[in-house]
Amino acid sequence: MGAGENGTNRRERLDRFLFFARAVKSRTLAQKLIETGAVRVNSERTTSSDRKVGAGDVLTMQLRGRILVWRILDPGTRRGPASEAQTLYQDISPPAPDRPDNDPVRTRQ
């Protein structure tokens, strides 16, 4: 952290946060995801990869066919192991919808 910064008010670029939190495999993929409009910050759609986010911000994103809602706890400083990445956010996503009983994936034996 730089001089005068502490963990409570530090902010990070949105693309870097998504990379640090392991939502995507690279910053380039994060930038592409953001530019498609698939990410909202505090309910506002953004297409700007350099948007600053920090603790308390809520991200809503469509990723891998699911709607994910994350409350940022810490913007992070690096892309660490998955266990470290999970401490950067709180997953407040709605539960995945149940599959119908006649779903072929469920009925296979």
C-alpha cells in the first residue's frame, strides 16, 4: 500500500479486481467481460475497465451462465491462491434455480 492509504479506503481498477478475485483467468478477459456490459457496480452498468471499486461496492455480473452478486470486502493487491481470492468478496448471489424434475440431466442413471 502506498503512503496515506489504508485497507478501508483503497480502491482498485475493476478489471484488476476481477482478476485478483479469480472471477476470470486474465485481465484481458476481465476487460472483455466488462466491455460487453455484463458487469454492474452498485446497480449501474459499466463498460469501463478502469472504474475504481473498493470495500462495500456490490458487483452484479453474468458469468458462466449464472448471475453472481459479490460484495467487495477488500480490493486486493495481487492474484493469490483461490483461498486468498475468496477473502476479497462476500458472495451474496441468489440461489441457482432448481431444475425441473423432467430435466434429462437429472433423470440420467
